[in-house]
Amino acid sequence: MRAPHLSVAGAGRRLRILGILLGLLAFGAVAKLATVQLRDASTLSAKGVADRQRHETIPAMRGAILDRTGVDLAVSVPQVDVAISRKALASVGIESDEALIPLADSLATDLGVPARSVRSALLRAEADDDNVPIATAIAPERADAARETLTESNLQGVLGVELTSARVHPAGESALRVIGTLDHDGRPNDWAGIEKQYDTQLTGSDGRRVAERTRDGRTIMGSERVEQPARPGQDVQLTLDRALQFDAEQILTRGAAAAGAAGGIAVIGRPSTGELLAVASVERDPSTGEMGLASGPLAFSNSYQAGSVFKLVTTAAAYESGAIDDNSTFTVPSSITVADRTFDDHHQHATETMTVDEIIADSSNVGTIQIGRRVGAERLHRTLSDFGFGQPTGVGHPAEGAGVLPDASSWTEPDLAAASIGTFQSSTVLQLWAAYNVIANRGMYVPPRLVSSTIDASGVATPVAGPAARRVVSEESAALVDRALSKVVADGTAKHLDLPGYLTAAKTGTGRMPSPKRVDSTDDYVWADGTYHYVATFAGYLPADRPQVSITVLLFDTPPGSTGGGTSGPVFAELARSSIRELGIAPSSGDAASAASAGPARIRSAPATAPNAASSSTSSSTSSSTPTTTTTTVPSRSGTTPQANGSTTSSARSATMKRSSG
């Protein structure tokens, strides 16, 4: 049998093919290596760096809230939360209880926290736990001290620190109802006052930093770098005066308690600029009977039928419309019947002829109703609206209400009579304060202002413009009303006001509070206890010849027999004395004091101005067929902790207000 014949040419061909295949394989390997080294080197390197890096947020510090002099009312202070790695400690042999306890005690000393809490955290953690929280809300310098101690023991990178901040109120509870507090996450809720209103300006921009870490997750010391620095928020400067605010709260607390009221509200400010210098509100604790600061900003949120203080508007409307003049007189009995309702004066008296000044000075309901009927419903409603009732003032506080001013088309004759004497419409105390400033400002409405400017990180202040001032009544009409208000204090319902040397223009008012629950089918004002509950008000300004300060005081749920002059008047007088002292207000001139009742003309040295005024904002009236007092129920605020220095720290949730009619 013959052996197969192998062709030399065929064998060579097969060898060449094999060589080509081996060459291709070798080339592929070289090409792959070149690709890795050349094309993908930067990508792989970046991936390695990324695996070693940790990106962190640098929280921005929230801007401060300042009083008018630059004193802090709310400020954020940096704090840190501290954690330690049990896993990192174990890698260097610190894992037994005997080794962990001395370390915990040393850390507790540096951090200023109880040793037992640090011990408990470390001993109860798993051995491979890389993040064991041991302290929260610690001063940054204490965390630095702990790091230094660990570094000295060659334990770098085992401590983790997260930057946070706390909101501190150096004035304590004072003004906190106006400023507002923050939720537990550091954000304001819908009713958190200035904190909410100016949240955009107060909130800064967070920054970014990068730190490298080892395979086991520990940060490499010295590897941190800032990619984007944090930018702090702007400061917000208020018109409030911290000293006067505190005085107002203390005076109002004593006065409301002495009057037997359920609570009270006071507003103090400059009529010529609309600046609010103090806004205070207090309430009696139903469980203890103690009077203390209210749970919300009642001056902005709550509305009341304040009674005779509204007679200022009725009189101004009558003068401005020509329904009365300086020679007008009225025949005034002690009661008047309008349709099916009878209205009485506060005290019985024989029918008498009274001038307009006498009607206002004696607070005659009957005389004022006669004036109001000459004005008419449409004109009185328009003037009430012009004086700022039935609409927000433009101050911008999140808690502000509009009050209640039903449309004139729905008024009956008794409604007109009730509106003339202030027992039909409802208003906030802030609205009343602004309305009295119209007369102090010679007929100009100057909107209230609570914020004066914002201040950036470089210290540059930007004024905050408010709505523009506008004329409501002529100077002549305002002067005639001003004279009547001065007579209220000279020889009317406020004649016992004790402010020697200071000519004062003011008006008293007493009104009934509608019952929260209707218990009498014929009388909405009868409460469940079978009695009436009252509101007592005192509003005015001084010195009347050159108004420097205006004050409105309202005490609510006062006992039967309470009057504005007898209960709110003493509070007004004490607030006036505090304002005179804090603001350095000079007394009235002798000529002005002696000429208080001589005539309607009066020269003032502080005319109304509207600094930084912007265009006037539009407002809408609130219509209601049955006017009621609008109240605000505010649950107790939690999380506000008094500090040893009298300040408060707040990461707390501000009270959320619910509005209900009653």
C-alpha cells in the first residue's frame, strides 16, 4: 500500500495561513494595549479618581433679620453633626470595649457632650459600621478639637463632620410672632412671617466640595477642596425697634391682665413714614390663667368690630362730601330707632343740641348715626375703603387678613347706622393704626412698612419700596377731624389720659364680639354664658401738633362694663411714655397746647412722606351678607427653647394658623 503524497506547495500554503492568523492575533493584542494606554487612559484615570472622590454640599448660611438699628433679631450660627467610623477604628486595632471606652470619653470631652452618650453609640454599633453618629448641633471649633486629638493619636480620617446651622433669636421670644420660626428642616412654612415673606432673599446658594477617600471609605486628610463656595443669604432689616418692641410686649401683658381681658394687641409706629416700630400681641393661657405672648401675629391676622374708633371715618366722609361743615349742629336724643333696630348712647341723657366736635368727644352713637345718614351708604363705604378697610394694607406679612367690609349694595338702613358707629364692619388692628395715620398725615394714607432694606454679603443695603402714599381726604377735612380727636382727650371720653406736656389726638371705642357659636336666634352677640363679650380700643397719635408716633391698643374679650378709655387708655398712656423715652420725642409747644381747641388749622413739622414709594397696589373688598369678627386659631408653637442668655434657638416648626369666622 502506498503512503499518501504530501505536496510541498500545499504545506507551505498552510504554514503561511497559520502565520497570518498568529500575526493578526498578535496585532490585536498590541492594538488593544495601545488603545488602553493611549485612547482610554484618561477615561480610566478619571474613573479611578471618581471612585476615590466624594462630593459634598456646603450649606449656605441663612441671612440675619435685624431691627431698625442693626441689632440681630434672628441669626443663623454654624453647627456640625459628628460621626465616627467603627470600621476604620477596627482596621487599626481599636475594637474591644476596653479600647473604645477611653476613646469615647476623650471625644466626649472635646465635643462637650455627655460621655455616656458617646460610649453608648460606639459600643452598640456594629464593628463594620462606617458612620456612627455621636453628637449633633456641635460648635465647629469643638469638632476641630476632636479631630486634633485623634490626629495626635494617629487616627486621622476616622471622624466625619457634616455642617449644619441653627436659627438663634438673641431677643428671645420678643418679636418672634412677627418674624416667625423655621421648621425642623430649616425651612419656613406658609405662616412663618418675615422668614417666609423674605425666604428667597434670606436663603443663600449652597456650595460644593470634594474629598478623596480610601478603599474602605475613609476621607484622606488634606484632600478636601472647594469647587464652589457657598454664598450666604441677604440680611433683612426691619423697621421694628427691639427695645420698644420688648417694652410694648411687657406693657401690653400687664395691661391686658389688669383689665381682665382674654388678650390684647398693640401697634406703635411713625405716621409720617408708615414704619412699624413695635407690633405686640398677648393672650391668656386658658389652662393656667397667665397672660403671655400670643401664639401668632394677631395685629395682622385677627379682625374685630372695634366700635367707636370708626367714627373717625364717618366724620371725615361727612366733611369731605360736604354733608356737614364746621357750623353743623345736631339735635341728639339718647337713643334712635332705625327701621327695626334701636341704637343707644353709652349713657342716658336729655335731648340736646351738639356740635360735631361734641358728638365725637362724647362718642355719641346717636349723633354719629345722624352724620352717617347724611353721608349715605355708598359714600361711607367708599371712604372706609379709601382709609384702607376691607383690603390688605400692603405690608406683605403672610398672616395678614383683609377684615370684613360688605359691599354697599347689600347694606340696609340699620347696616348704615351700624357701620357709622363701627359695629358692622371688622378690621385688623394694623388697619385701624393706618387709618388714624391718615388724619395725622393731613389726609394722606401712608401704607404700613415692616421691612426697610435688604443687605447683601458685602454690606450694600437695598431699600425695599412699599406701596405709594395717596390722598384720602383734603387737609381741611383732616384738620377738622384732628380737632375733634384732640377734644376727645381734652374733655371727652379720654380726658383722664395722663400725658402732661404732650397734646394728644385720640379716640376710644367699645364693641361687642360675635359669639363663636350661635346660641340666641335673635342676637349673634350673646355668648354661651348668656353675656356679651367686649372689645375695648384706644387709637391716637402725639404730639398732635407735629405727630411723631401713633399708637393703637385693642383689648379683646373684656368683662362687661369695660370701655376703651377705661381699659385700653392706661395701656396707651404707658406705651406713649415708653415711645417718648425711646424715640426722644419733645413735648408740644406751649402755644400749641394752649391753642388745642382754638380752631381747625394746625401746623405740623412732620408732614407725611412716602420714602421709596412704588406704585399703589390694587386691592379688593371682602363681601359678606353678615359681617363677623374674624378670629385666628393658632396652635402652640413647638421647638423654641429658651437659652440661658435669654435668646431662643429655633429649628422649630412655626405655628400654622387656621382662620375661622365667629
